[in-house]
Amino acid sequence: MLIIYSFERGHSRETRITGISVNGEQLTVNARYNNKKGTFTDEAFIWLMLIEVNKADIVDVNAIQINHK
């Protein structure tokens, strides 16, 4: 199963997936922002993350939540 996670982010922050868990009918994706060193402009870009999970692990899942730290 493929989860497509799309979001808008500027140059100065990097997004990393730190964990994925299933609790009943909900799949939770934990993401963390890291500030990069350097000089960046304020332009924003659309980022795309592809997250692959085993279909057998998410049979009963009907909701996805993404937590940001």
C-alpha cells in the first residue's frame, strides 16, 4: 500500500518521518521538522513523500493521521 503525503514547505525546514503505527482503525504517521543550517529564501515548494506499508498490516485502517513535531 502506498501513502502519498504532499505538503508545502520552505527551504529552511526538512521533514523526516520518525515512525508509523497502527492503533485499531487509525494509522498514525509521526513526522519531525529539522531546521537546516545556511541562508535560505522564503520560497515555498510542494513536497511529496511516498510511504510504503504492508497492506496486511493496515487491513482494518480507515483513517490516517499525521503528527508534526
